[in-house]
Amino acid sequence: SQELEQSPQSLIVQEGKNLTINCTSSKTLYGLYWYKQKYGEGLIFLMMLQKGGEEKSHEKITAKLDEKKQQSSLHITASQPSHAGIYLCGADESYSQKLVFGQGTRLTINP
Amino acid sequence: ETGVTQSPTHLIKTRGQQVTLRCSSQSGHNTVSWYQQALGQGPQFIFQYYREEENGRGNFPPRFSGLQFPNYSSELNVNALELDDSALYLCASSRVDRGSTEAFFGQGTRLTVV
């Protein structure tokens, strides 16, 4: 079955710095989702990627899916305290919306 | 605001009891998926309902069951609760008959089994 590995598991950065979170799959990704979660709360949809080489941006967050569709990265530029939380990548194996998730990356932003 | 609401937000139950969690889907969505998220882990897929029928199940025992209603709202039922069932339960609504679309999550129900 599909497995997703996120790295790093936790990240502490100074406010204003850039950062990258990676998500690697054991299989080809047909759909890759990025979500943000505040502790103990629901998941906030960030972006969905489907095509090899696809890149999407929203405000200061950019997500990319590599050409082989087995690795995705999430890049945050000029981090702010509001970016703090847990970032989760989820894979859709067959366009069925039955998502397999990575274990999450906990991001802390220091002022 | 995703338009997906879950109730209740928190719940405490005793081992062996039964629990029902509820989810109302976003307008226009016909599919609901349920996930269990243990502390410090990513969500795990429990099952999905599409047009009132189960449409796939993850590695969860039969004491986890569900329903989807004509208005596309959904319930997750768990019988014979165990301590390990303590987790955040999330539902996600989407529309899968138009290709892959965004799945929007509710705020979750925190279940504690004592």
C-alpha cells in the first residue's frame, strides 16, 4: 500500500526565514494534497497537485510535485507566526479521495 | 470555513460503550470519508460513503460502521469502545464523480475512552 514519508518531523525557524518540507511516496502519486492543522483541530486545505512538474502558490506558500510524481515539497517564504502548525501531505491513490497521509511536520516559528 | 461541520466537538465515553459521531457535508458534495487521527500521527482512512453506500474501507474492524443520508450527511458509529479508540475523528467531504477534487475537512471530534 501507499506510504508517505515527511521530513523533517519537526522544524523550528526564526520568523522571516524560508523553509521547506518534503513528502516522499513509495508509489506514483496521482493526487497530492497539502493540509495545515492547528493542534487538535481540523485540517485546512492548502493545495492539490496532480501533474508531474506542477507548481502552485498561494500567498507565501509554494508546493511542487516532481516530474516522476513521487516527491512533493512545500516551501514557505518569509515565515510568519501564523504559519506555525502541523503540515500534512496526503496522497490520493486512484482519484477516489481515499487519502493516505504522512505523519506530519510540526512547524514552530520563533519571533 | 469549509462548510463541513462535525458534532460533538468533544466526547468522553467508557470502555465497552457505543458512540455515534456526526458530519454534515459541504453543499454540492456527495462523498464523505472518515479518518482517525491518533496523537502525533497522520490521519488514517476508516471508510468512505458515496451516494449512501460504503465505497471502500481501511484497516478497521467491523465495530466501526457508518451511514450516509440522502442529504449526504453522515454518521460514524463505534461499538464496544476500546481505550485505543481515543483519537481525533475527522470527516472529509468531496465530490468524486467529477474527477479528483479538493477534500474539505471538518474540525473533528475528540473522543476520549476511559
